Amino acid sequence: MSSISALRPLVIKGKKIKVPIIQGGMGVGVSLHPLARAVAREGGLGIVSSACLDRLVSRRTGKKKNVYEAAYEEVSLAKTEGGFAGINIMMALVRDYSDSVKGALDAGADAIISGAGLPLSLPAIQPPKDTALIPIVSSARALDIICKKWEKLGYRPDAVVLEGPLAGGHLGFRIDQVDLESNRLENLLPPVKDRAVKCGDFPVIVAGGIYTHEDILRFLGMGADGVQMGTRFLATEESSASETYKQAVVHATEEDILVAHRPGSPCGLPFRVIKQSPMYVSALQQKRPPKCDKGYVLMKDADGNFTVCPAKENNKDYFCICNGLLSSAGYNTDKEEALYTVGTNAARVDKILSVKRLMNELTGIGG
Ligand SMILES: Cc1cc2nc3c(=O)[nH]c(=O)nc-3n(C[C@H](O)[C@H](O)[C@H](O)COP(=O)(O)O)c2cc1C
Ligand code: SF4
């Protein structure tokens, strides 16, 4: 019997995603349309990342694109070969949030997945029509808060992603809570599943540390409806990470991966990195003078202007994440050092695969 039958489809907002695997959004510039399109083609849900997309798409096309246009274009391209594709839009990118949402909705994204903060007002931005709205949470409490707020807006989540502490990127836990037994994904799942059932019975998708076909079967057996995976898709031919980034993932050992915090992300959340990332090494020595020339994580000041980022003045506790991540996607590499974010499982990656091969391995068809 083909193992694909062991992976039952994931149904979100009436759409039947044949393979219950979501390729997690990876910013900056790692999950763009080539990766999302390949995953969609293989029957999963492909997700582009909205982070800094205006810059990345403007550079690629040679035409100045604003945030709305860039989100519209990237989602449209991700859907050109069939299957399901959507976008990840982080709450922490406050300034561009609404425009990214509108661009994705107008392009007919199959899903908007949103975390790095609680996406409390997501359903109010524009009627989502067929687009599924999917929050990312790290606890049942966060899901409760979102459900209550969305109920007032006349909406309920179409699914939820529960992300545990082994994930790549920003983590939804305090630094002292990352290693707690109670925060293991296995232990977070039952209460979140319970809330999801009570709150309207929508699918629960688990993320963080899932690596093999057997891992997927194990979590589906525990009540999850699907999985979201990042690190494995980072290490594919179709991901838009730079070659040096991919090689750093291939060579990383367990000891090379740590959760950065002071110096850490100006978004204020713990952030997992390869400790040899050039920008992280420089941050430890305060080698890069503070300089803000990208502004994607700016927050509002008392007058309502987007001027505030902790990394703007303080290079002791924070690194400049906009520039570090843009550099790791091959942007301005002559001017800025790269910052490599990964999940704990990067230590297990020993080669770069095509998406087709990876999806075959994950669905149990063969490696
Ligand atoms: C390189 C990289 C970049 C990421 N960027 C984002 C992001 O922009 N927004 C987000 O919500 N999650 C982001 N994540 C988290 C992934 O979408 C995914 O949930 C997570 O990596 C799952 O854990 P895994 O890497 O162990 O599979 C990122 C992860 C990686 C590895
Ligand atoms: S200081 Fe750096 S991280 Fe902060 S908004 Fe400016 S460019 Fe981005």
C-alpha cells in the first residue's frame, strides 16, 4: 500500500490539500514563489513570505513595486502551476501588514498564515472571501484570545498553526521557557486541539522539529490534522536562500545552533540561528555600528510615526535583522553580513534535495 494513503488530506475552508504538509513561510526571501509553487505542485500548501518582498520583487523585476504589488505578484506566481499556495505575514512587520494582506487577498491566496504576535485584527482588514485566515500560536491561551477577538469580528480561524520551541525563525516563547518540558510540541498539542474543537472545530497544524515521514505520522496519530515544516524546505534546490546559507545548514552541527537573545532580534522574540552566522559573530563583538536603512520592523512612536526599532541605537543587545536576513537571501551581500536562521533540525540536514524528492520522502513514497 502506498504510504500516501496514510497521510490523509488536509481540508481547510473547503479546499482539499492532498498532502497534509504546509511549507512554512520563511523570511527574508527564503520562501518565494519558486519554492511555494514547487510545493503546491507536489500536493502540499506552498507559502511565500511577505518579509521585505517589495525590495526583493523590485530587484528581481527591475521595476519599483510597493508592498501591495509585491505581495500580489508573489502569490500570483506561486499559483501558476496549480495546487494551493498562500503567504505568511508576520505581525511584527507592523508598517506593511495591511498592504501585504490586501495584496495577498486580491491575488486569491489560498491562505494567509500570520504569527510573530497575535493577529487580532486580521479578519477586519478586508473580507477574505475564499482565502483561509490561519493564526500561528504557541499556546492554548493565545488561541483563546484570538478566537474571542475574531468572534467579535464575526469570524473564526479556518485553521491554526501550533508552533513549538524547536522551530526556526522567531519563537513564541520567553527565552527561559524554550526548553521547558511542558512546552514540548507533544505537550502543547492536546490543549490546543481541545480549544480548536470548542472554538469551531477547525484543523490544527503542528510545527517545529518535524523532520521525517514517521514524525508526521506520529503527530497525525496524536490528533494533529497537518504539519508545517520550515528547515527541510530551506534546504531545497527551490528555496531562495543563498548558496552559502544552504551550505551553512548542511554543515551545521547541534552545537552550532542556538537561540539568540541579547544580542537578539529587535522584534523582542527569541530567534534561532547558526552561531557562526557572520552578522551574529559581529553582533557579539558590537562590530556593526547601529544603522537603520531598511525599516521593516519599525514600530510607532508616541506621535504615530514609524520610527522605533531597538536595533537602531543599540548594537549591544540587538542585531539589525532586516539587513542580516536580506543578506542571507543574497541582497546587498557586499555591504551587510548574513544572519542564518534555522530550526534545531538543521543539524540533521546533510544534503540539498529537490522539493519533489523531499515530498516523496515525507509522504513515504521513497527518498
Ligand atoms: C529560515 C526560516 C525562516 C523563517 N521565517 C519565518 C517567517 O518569516 N514567518 C513565520 O511565521 N515563520 C517563519 N519561520 C518558521 C517556519 O515557517 C516554520 O513554522 C518552522 O520553521 C517549523 O519548524 P522546522 O524548521 O523545525 O520545520 C522560519 C523558519 C526558518 C527555518
Ligand atoms: S535598525 Fe535594522 S532591524 Fe531595525 S528597522 Fe532598521 S533596518 Fe530594520
